[in-house]
Amino acid sequence: MKTIFLVTFLSFCLWFCDATGNKDRTAEKLSSLVSDTIDYQSQIQPILQDKCSPCHFAGGKMYERMPFDKGETIIDHQAGILKRIKDEQKAILIREYIRQHAK
């Protein structure tokens, strides 16, 4: 019984370490693939239109307070926006845009 527990425990540890390592390497690879200058209209706005429409775009109930068709809004409200973007590739792209355009 102890042997089965030990083997199971070690297998879990190896799996967890590998999963964590791969995630970090994936993030590094994605970061290195990001273009030099990220364009808001062609790269960031489509992500936000998919996740934040119709509220934050023209005619939406949140448009007047937080218009997501303006890049400045993304920089000013980055914490809240990044909480809602679950896809890691898209989040990396948005973080890089913010890093490039933050004052």
C-alpha cells in the first residue's frame, strides 16, 4: 500500500512540475512571437469585441464610461480587463500592448 501511494505521489509531482514548466515555456515562446509594435485596431480590438461586446462598444450601456474602441481605456483599466481575458495568448498580447503604450 505504501508503495502504491509513493508511486502515485511521485507521478503526480512529476506531472505537476512538467505542466508548470510547459506553461512557463509556452508563455515565453508566445512573448517572443509578439510583433515589435502591437496595433490596437488589428490585434487588440478584435479580442475585446469578442469578449466585451456589445456593452463597451458604440451603442452599448458602458460605452460612454469605458469605450473599448480607444486604446487609452485599455491602459487605464488594465487590471479589470486582464481579469476577464482567460485565453493566455490573448492576455499576453494585451499585456504587451499595455507595456508598449503605458506612460
